[in-house]
Amino acid sequence: MTDQIGDPAVRAFVDALNAGDRTAFQAALTPDATMSDDGTERDLGDWTEREIFSSDGHLTVEKAQDDGRSFVASYSNATWARCAPVGASQSATARSPASKPARPDPERREGHLQGR
């Protein structure tokens, strides 16, 4: 639930992802945003199109701390069904300079979107 997220940059990112809003999603990221999935660098545009927008991606925040800059969430899409909860690294280091990715449990799927 995004009501657990007080940081407007993180909230905008999660809301855009869940709404399938490509424009708002891109606006939530810095121009130099990068992406890795399970430790492998990915092309941000290709990955988000495949894993979020073309497959009805949805992020459910289960627990949030530090105004949402650290959170645990479950992710699902039409391709992968529901993934186990992951740490805040699945979210973006969006336009909030205070955003800090957390270290998720190594047994869980890990993804990173990072900007400034």
C-alpha cells in the first residue's frame, strides 16, 4: 500500500508502476537511472517494458520504513505470477536524494533501479 510511503518520489514510482503509467514511471526516475536484476545489469527501457508494462506488473508494499525509502514488497506480473517479498532495492532511487537501497535477503529475488 502506498499509504505507508511518505516520500513523494518513492510514492510516485510505486503508483506509476501499479497504474501501468509509462510517462509517470519515467518521470519518477532520474535521467541517468540504471537497472540490475538478480545482479545482472539490464537495459532499463527493455526490462521495464517486458517485466512491468507489457505484463501487468504490480508491486504490493507489505512493510515500509524511513518514509518508504526502505520497504518490503511482493511483485507480480502475468509472466512470473507472484514473487516472494523483496527489499527496497526493487524500487527506485528515484528523485529523492535521501533514498537508499536496502540489502534484501539473499534468498529472495533482487532487483535494483538506481539514479542519482
